[in-house]
Amino acid sequence: GINAEYGVSGEVVVRGFQTKTASPEQANHDKESEELLRGYRSWGYRHAATSPFGKKEEVSPLSQLASSNSDLRETLESVYCGSIGAQFMHIPDTEKQNFVAEMMENRAVLAQDELARVTKTLIRCENLDVFLANKYSNLKQYSGEGAEGTVAFCEMLFNLCPENKVEDVVIAIAHRGRAGLMSELLQLPYERLLKKYGGDSEFHPEEKSIGDVLSHLWQSVDLEQPNGGNVHVSLLPNPSHLEVANSVALGKVRAKQRIKTTGPYYGGSSSSPLALMIHGDAAFTGQGISLENAMMSKLNGYSTNGSIHLITNNLIGFTAQQNTQFSSFTAGDIGRMYDVPVISVNGLDIDAVYQAAVMAIKWRTRYHEDIIIDLQCYRLHGHNQHDEPRFTNPVMYSTIDQLRPLHEIALRNIAAVSPEDFKKATLEEQNAELSAAHKSCTNYTPSRMCFQGNWDHITQAGSHLTTWDTGYNISDLRAIGLKSAELPEGFQYHSTLNRAHINKRQKMVATGEGIDWAMGETMAFGSLLLQGSNVRLSGEDVTRGTFSNRHVTMYDQNTGTPYTPLNHLLPVQRARLEAVDSLLSEEGVVGFEYGYSLEDPNCLVLWEAQFGDFFNTAQVMFDQFVVSGEAKWVLQSGLVTLLPHGYDGNGPDHSSAKLERWLQLTDSKECSADTDDINVQIANCTTPAQYFHLLRRQIVRPFRKPVVLFSPKGLLRSPDAVSNISEFGPGTTFKRVIGDDLTNDNKIKRVLICTGKHYYTLRNKRREMGDESTAIIRIEELCPFPASELQKEINRYPNAAELVWAQEEPRNGGAWSFVNPRVRNILGHQLEYAGRKECAASAVGIAKLHAQEVKDIINQAFSHVL
């Protein structure tokens, strides 16, 4: 290495130099050399020639270092200030520092056969972009021209995967260069691509889909690598919202790793599937989700054993100059925050790109941590081929006009081959393929892409509204209840739990009565685990529960050791509960859990918001993925979203989970009956048994749909909101509508329809008044709208003159605007309204005003008897 070659005596480490010297002169020489070596390792990246526009003069402590060893300085200059610049001295681990230094100082050699293969791919990618721009000039193209190094990096990385025991790669990438990546590396048939470009569906006729735009297509393929071995590559679909697909990729990789792991999840396997996240420079630095993903990377509940981040850094935003986009030195400097290497690479140096790929996979294999590759390149056209970039970047584009594409530079390095002949043969071959595909694409029938592998037993939902037996053996449920309160000998639990949790659960099991919300959930989780389905629950403070209601994991008061009783239901238990207290993130975590649910349909995946209104910081994930993913991409998700909701006097920010917004996001029909084939289920249950059945139904049915449950707060310990063990047994089901238990239907003059905890407020008021003229119907699941079940309950009351929708939310919130037109159009009834008046915020923050509102909405509901 450099130490020995240039006479730096003794052992030189990056921090805490140790030097054995023979004389004062030698000592001075060694000191100068060591300082110079450390200086280049620390600051060389600031002087590296990584930009295709040439090296910039930068100021750093490196320029102040003197050395009489000119040979050493020249060598260090070439290693650390050439086409690769490495930031690694911030990592507080000398072994890791030395590992990166060793890779920088001993470069990998790109073999001639691989160089030829990659160059051929680059020629084909550029030619495809040109073909698409010419044939479909009216459509926006987001070509990869100028950033071909991205595809080169991917191809090199795939070939390195087998020897590093990586069998699966999940890619998240935005629009730039996507067509070339899919078609030339991931074997998307030209016919399928061109059929989509021609305006037809990209899916098989029997796969119901509304489709998505060209730059959001996805692909999944097994790739046989030239050096031996296969790699399965999944390119995720993506919305136009930059960076959000990365969290989804991480969740999908975590699920793949979990499936490959028997017993509890430990991670740390070198054969783990890999997340490759391809970023834009402006997006990676500008979108906060990048930091969320980074902070998840080393957490036990979210680690994927290291991801590779590749920044396609074309040194420009949409139209803005890069100096307006971020304040750090490079686009990858977020890596310094969590102690991972940041490697900047000149995207016009094919050997440097290869070295970056080698460094990335070897770092990840050895340390199971992230690494960031900042691939500096350029964008030949504007944001798309119709955009004029010179409006805002005239100087940059005058330089770009003089640059040559990467494949032309790479061609000069292929020995014993005429560059002209090589390129000509490649283009002739590809043009023939494109011409044939263009002629046949109209009559081409795309193959099925969905419901394969882990999903081969799953179908798309049918055109009926079905009911499923979600009950479970009662003796097993009792055993689950007892086990959930059983702790190892010597485990020191919190004293409060003895009365409020352990003794309480033992009593529930013994009597079969008073089963509360947390126990209903526990029984659902436990029964699924016994049936072989994993359960994953994540969110802020979920192991205890925001309201100290769950305690699915308990902690020894002396050692802090966690214990999850549901993972000890059987002596040898295959299925596991993974309960994860998340970092203080919504957007990143929701994307992660959605990605997890995409991979494993046999796992019940739940995300719980700390308070229901906190979902809105993850709004993009729900809008772009959860509620529309199946319609656009034929990718089902059974994600359960738990949103604590209810008007308890907590003010504007902890009262409402915005039920009205969720209902607006559904594709429920206003004028005809809904079926199972709905984009998202919206539920607001009133009993623990209902919650139990809702959760089990997510796994029991042969299709997957996301469900958003407006979970309770005040009802968690309410003696009213409890269930009997008989409501959980075989033959029991989830009830979309629950009718009233009053027996004299002919006395009923007014029918109140409501949802959620407001039922108990109404029922208790009726009981207080001794009123027998008012019936109360509960809608437990608002979407799909249970029209026939609701009509059946309404028909019980032939003498009812009034039908009233009662809610605790403001009139411009809640379910009023959703239920009213459906009751009118489908059932033919006129609804009256009883609830809060319109409000700019979700709720009021003045206690006396809140109390008055509670009184007013109750009086409205019972105005006929008051």
C-alpha cells in the first residue's frame, strides 16, 4: 500500500498515528508524510475531479500541508483527487476508515468483456431514448442521456451481486432514464413498452387497472449474470413525488429478509436482499424523507442490512442551478450525519463508475450499512425533451454541448475492437428489434405480471360484497389471553401492570366477559400467529400504546429487557409478532410498512398513528400508494392503518383523524351498491369483537385491501365498549352494520344513524332519559358502503318519521357528506343532520365551548323528546 511504498515507517492508522522512527530526520519525514496522507484522506474529496465540467478550485486544509515527498503527494493526488472523491474520515471507526482507504488505494480493474458488455448496454440505452423521442415526439421523454453512468453502475452492481451473496435487488428510481433501465437491463419487452407509448394498457386484459403514466412503469425479472448466478430484480412503480418510493423499497426489502429468516428476525445476513435507491441530486437533498430513511437504516425494527444509494447527480434541479438546491458540499453529505461513506464519482469515467460499484457492494457486504454514491453527470436535454434548459442555465449548457456521451468514451478503452464497427453492429441489432416491436405492439398481449410468487394464492376482489367467517376456537382464544399475561420467572414487571393488565386479563379469560379493546386485538394477533401468519405492528410508542392500553411488549424494570408474550404461544413457534416502536416519523414509516405489505400477503401489517391527525404528515404515501396503488399498478396491499379518533376535548390537533378526507379518497359509488372491489376500506368500530374480526378478515380473505380504522381513545377502558367471548367464536363475523337492541320496533319515531364512539354517547343519553322512541343504528364500516344492511335495519321501523345522521364532528367534517348522498340516492331516504356546525379547525380549543357543543349535538339528536 501507500504506507510501505512511500517510506511512511511504522503503522499508519487514520486516527492515533503510531510511528517508530530511527532518527530525528526520519521522524520529521514520517510526520510530514503521515500528515499528508491523513490530509488527502480527509480533504481530497474537496479537490477531486468528479464533475464532468472540470475540477473546481476549492479551499481546504489540504492546500496548507507541506511535504518534501513530492512522489507521495503526486500519488495521493491521483488517488484521492482524481475521478473519485471519498468522504470517510468522519466515520468514528478506524477499521472502517482503513477499509475505505484500502479500496481507494487499490483499485479494481474492469475486465474487457464486462467493459464491452456495459458499453453495448449504454449504446442501446441512448438509441432507445432517441427512438422514443422520434417516434413519440408528442409525449414527454425523460431520457437518461448524459447520465448513462447510472445504467452502467446498475449493470456492474448486478454482476457483482452473486459473489456477494445478494440474490434479490429492489430498485426505487424516479423518471430519469427509467425506460432504458427497464428495457435494456431489466428485460421489459419492447412490445410492452411501445404498446404503452401507443396509448394502450401495459397490463394483461384480465388484470383490472386504470394504469399509470409511462415514467412510472414497474418490472420484476430474474437476471442471469455473466459471471454466474442469478439475481432477481424488482423495479418499483413510483409516483411523481420524488424520493417517496425509497421508503417503500426499504419495507419490501425488510419483508424479503424476514421471509428468508426462520424464527425471530435478527438481520445481519450477508445474503440479504438489497435495496438500491437511485436519487436525483436536488430531490435527495431537498426532500425530508431522505433523512427519515437514513435515520431508519440502523434501527432494529427497520434495518435492511445496508442499502446502496446512487445519486444521479446531473448538477441541476428541474430548471434551477445547483447552487440554489442545497447548502452542503456534495449532494450526498447527509451520509456524514449517520457515519456512512460518501463516494463522489465522475460519471464520464467508466473505470471510476466500476470502482464505485465495487466499493458499494463490498462495504455493504462487510458492514451491513448504507453507502452513498454521488454519480456526477449531466442532463443532455431539459427536464424533458420539450423543455429549454438554457433559459436558466446558459453557461452549463454551452459546456454540455461540447461533451461526449459515456459510451463513446468507453468505446476507446475496448481493446482489439473498432469503435465504429462495434457501435454499428450494436445499433443494427437493436434497430431491427425496435422496428419489429413497433410493428407488432398493437396486437401484443402483455403477459400477467401480478399474483405470482408469494401472491400466487391471492386474486382480485369480485363484484359482490362478501362476509367471511373470522371466528376462532374459543379454548384457543382463552389460552392466547392467558399467555399474553404470562411472563418468564424472575421477570420484574412494572407494579401497575399486575392490576391493570395481568390480573385484568386473567379475569377476562376466566369469566369470558369484559373483553376490552386491547384484549380483542391480542386475540386477533395470537390467533393469526397460531395459524401461521406473521404480524407486524409499528408506529410511535406502539408496544405500550399511546394511551398505555396495549403492553404487547413488556420491559423488565431492572434490566430493561423486552419480552413479547405472543412470541411464546408455542414451544416452537414459526410465526412471529414484530412490534416496533418507530422513530418519530410518519411519511417514511408509512411508506416502509406499505412496502412490507406489498411483499408478504401472509403477514398482517399495521401502522398506528400516535394521534389520528398525525397521518397528514404522511399524506403523500396514502394518496399515491395506499389508496391508489392497486388501481394504478395492480399491486395489492393489506396495510391496516390505525388512527385514534374522537372528540374528547383535546382541541384542534388531537381530536379528528379527518374521516371526511379518507372517505373522499375512496372510489365508493354514490348511486349504486359497493362491492368488495373497493380501493380502501374505512371502518369505525364500536366493540373489541368487531376489531378482532376486522383484523382477521384481512388475512382470511383471498384478496388484500388496505383498511383505515378510526380507533378509539376514550373507549379503550370504557366498561361499555367490551365484548363477550362468545362473540369471537367459530361462525362469528364482522358486522358492517349493527342494529339496535330495543325490542319494540313499532314504538320507534326517530332513527339515529351514527358511527364510532358517538354511539355510546347517544345510547347513554337515551338510557338516562328512558326514551323508547329512538332507535340507534351503528355503521361499523363506511366503505364499502353497506347499503343493503343499512336498509334492512331501517325497515325494522315502519312508524319512524325521521331519519337522522348523528355525528360528533363538524358538519364540514366527519361522514355526513359521504353518507347523505348514498342514503338519498341508493336507499331513497331523506336524512336530517345532528352534529357540530361548520368549523375552520377540526375542533375547538376552549373547554367551555367544547362542553356546550357536546350538549348541543345531543339535544339535536333527541330534539323530538326534549
